Amino acid sequence: DFASSHELWRASIDILDFVPFTNASYSGGIIITDWFSGNSKVENEKRMLKITVRFLSNQIRADALKINIHEKICKLNTVNDCNVNKISSNLENEIKLAILKKAALLQKGLFKKEAEEYRKEKPAGHRAVVN
């Protein structure tokens, strides 16, 4: 329940909703996707990707997330002939940026909703004045 109010968590779930998760542990601060098909430029290979999101902070900032991408390349005509490697790609930064943008929008919506509720609870003449 608490996880549903955490903007980075909710944004990550929304951004990665195109692929199933093998692990999504709010208390562990991690989301791991299942392997999904990537584009292979080699004819006799199958390329798959897996994305891991680690939450390093609850604050919406660039160093709050660590995105890792692993690539599995398998030969099509052989059994269990696969290589798995961690890769560095622009995709890591694109995913991080998408999550941060979505989280900021979710947070902005939350603040707007809280302000509207406050205005309903306290009429204009009864609000505290802050100097």
C-alpha cells in the first residue's frame, strides 16, 4: 500500500509496464524485468534484454535510481548456447529520464491534489498566514 504513494516506484512500474517482472520488491528497492526480445542484427541469433531498476533514494533526483541492462544472445540452431553480459547503452539513461519525468509529474499532481483538499477544509478567511 505504501508503495503506491511513492512516486519513483509508481513511475517505474508505469514506464516498464510493457514487460513482465520477475521481481518487484518495494521493501528491497528493486524491480527486475523478465527477459524480453530485443532487435538482433545477426541472422542466426536471438537477442533478449533484462532491465534492473535499483532505488537508492526516495527523492526524485538523478542519483536516486540505478538502471542496469543485461543482454542475452543465443544461437538459434543450438541448445543452451547463450552469452549473458551487462551492457552500457543510451537506453539506461532514456529509461532513467522517463522514470524521473513521470515521477515529477506524479508528485506535482499529488501536491495539487493536497492543495485542493486543504482549500476545501479551510476556507480562505481561516487559513494561517505565513510570513
